Amino acid sequence: MATKFDRSGFDVGPEDIVRLQKIFDRICYENRLSRRDARASRLAKVLMDELRGGNLDEVSLMERGRWFCASAKLGAPGNQRPTL
């Protein structure tokens, strides 16, 4: 069963935005994503959701973003795993 977090009392401060921007830029660079790419928009949402869910650890946020990009590449046309 999925756990829902209560995000109503969590404010995202300027230092959090700076941290997320740094992580976002790094992951986009590593994956050669344009900031205007739809995948980059989804990455930004994933990172914001993680932060609002209580994940404040920079390393953990970076790994979550990398995992998202890796899984998005597997689902891209032409990159699916072969079925056996």
C-alpha cells in the first residue's frame, strides 16, 4: 500500500530551490536533456515531489533523479527490453 505524505505544512525555501536547481542541472547535463524537453519537466516534478515528501538529502535526490532518467530511457521507443 502506498503511503501519502501530508505536504500541507511544508514550505519550500530559497535554499531548497537552489539545491534542486543544482541537482536538476547536473542530471540534465549527465543525460543530455534540454531544459525544454518533456522528460526534463517530468524530472523537475519528480524532484519537487521528493522534496515535498520530506527527502532533503542531496545525494538521495541526485540518485532518485538519475534513477528516473534511467527508467525513462528504458521506456523510450527503441529502448525497450526484449521480451523472452
